[in-house]
Amino acid sequence: MLLKAASHGLISGLLTDLFQGGIISLQYADDTLLFLQNDIDKARHFKWLLACFEQLSGMKINFEKSNLVALGLEEEESNLFARLFCCKVGDFPFNYLGVPLHYNKLTREDIQPVVDKIIKRIAGWKDKLLSYGGRLTLLKSCLASIPTYMMSIIKFPKWAIEAINSHMAHFFWNNMEEGRSKYHLAKWQLMAQQKDHGGLGISDLQDMNLCLLASWISRYHLNDNPSWKQIVDYKYNLDSPNHFCGSNLGISPFWKGVMWAKQAAQMGFRWSVGDGRRVRFWEDHWFGNSSLAIQFWPMYVLINEQGKTVADA
């Protein structure tokens, strides 16, 4: 219904120059985001379509539990749209699918709930009644997996990782009661290593965060059709010449995390040259065991052709 209305020009979403009619909605189960441009007439059409949906489906939209989040609008304009849709005016950051969304860097208050969730979970366990093996199993199967979903979306700050590691270490060494001090027999960094390297196989949260964000680079190449890939290409111009050349200026918190992970991920990528227009001659790994910049560093620092593609070279 929304797509047909957009094709007839009754409503319009975001990025109309990239998608016909623009991006109008994102939906997962009962969590829905609706987008529309700053046009009060099209907003009225949008409200009429929602009313038609209620009549046709027999379902009711709870506008009282919905929020209108405006970008670049004055308070009076935001209130005008909110009165039209009979909903409250919201603000950033807001949660969608359990992740705080913001156009700017997330604050400590936005990430603290994940840390608090782990602390609350630990508080409900009687660590003194469990053996070391039982505490280890709970750490690996439960606690370490709680922040996984959020870590796949944003780069966790150092303070959050240290706080989570500290509470997991206290739980493992049965040091949770207040006023009681107990020595930890091994550093957490050692325990977080794989068993083959002398550790206990507990997930290292920083490495896990790095790997989860780097996985988006692989997803980027799996399919050319997803809307998110087209948006990323449109916003960051990743075709010049490839996604490892993206700029860090004015990027979202999500993509900033991906760019952080790409520094490690690009070491594992080996390019097929093809026509040579997507592969950088010096910086990308396409010949030998590493990039030519690494193999011939004394020469690389002297040349004037840094960043050139194989085709240009």
C-alpha cells in the first residue's frame, strides 16, 4: 500500500534520488519505523493511508505509544506533525530492536544498560554454591553472549569492556560479596585466551567486538541488492575504488565501528585484480603474501602514486 502510494507521488520517504519513492518503512515483527519528508500535505496522505490500513486489516495502530522523531525541524514544526499523527515528540537516541540509534556518538548512559544487565544477571546467581567448572560454563554460555548483539552494531568503549570483564572475573573467582577481598589467580587476559594457548576459552569481548563489526565487510560482498549496501555506497562513495578507502569524516557510529574493524579485516583480504579498477596497487593485498606497501615499505614512502588503482598504475 505504501509503495503504491509512493509510486503515485502521494507520499515520499527518504533518499528519493536513490530509491523510487524513497525509503518509507523498516519493519521487523511488531517494531516499525516509518519515514517521510518535511511535507505536511504528504503527511496527511500518510495518516489517511494508516487509517485505511486499520479499516482493511481490522487492526488498530496505537499512536499514543508511538513517537515522532524529527531531524532539522523547529519545535513548532515538529509539534505540527505530532498533532497530525496524534503521537508524542521523541528525541535521539531511541531504541530499535534493542539498539540505541543516534546520528552522533553514543554516550555512557546509552551503553550503561547493557553493563547493568550483566551485573543484574550475576547478582541473581549464588556463585559460592557453584564449582569453578559451573561458573565457567555460565560465563561462556550466558554472560559473554549478552552484549553480542549490540557489539555487532557499535564499537564498545573501553570502559564498558573493562567493566564487564571486571564483573565476570569477580564472579569466576567467587569475589562478589561486598567487603571481601580475594586474589585472582590469573589475569583476565590470560583466561580469555583459547584453551590451546593456555586460557579457558572465555570470549575476549574486544576481539569479539572487532570480529562482529568486521563481518559487515563480508556481508557487503555477499549480495549487490540489499538497500543498506546501496545506502552505504551512496553516502560514503565506497566505489572509489573500494570499501577500504572510506572516509572517517561525518560517519555514523555504526559505520565508524566498521571502519575501525576494517583496519584488521583488510589484512585477511586478498583481491582478484580483474580490470584493476577496484584494487589499489600499493595498499591492497593482491600480489604476494601481503600488500606491496608492506613488502616494499622503503619505496612506498617515497612514491607519489599512493592510493592509485592497479589500472591507473
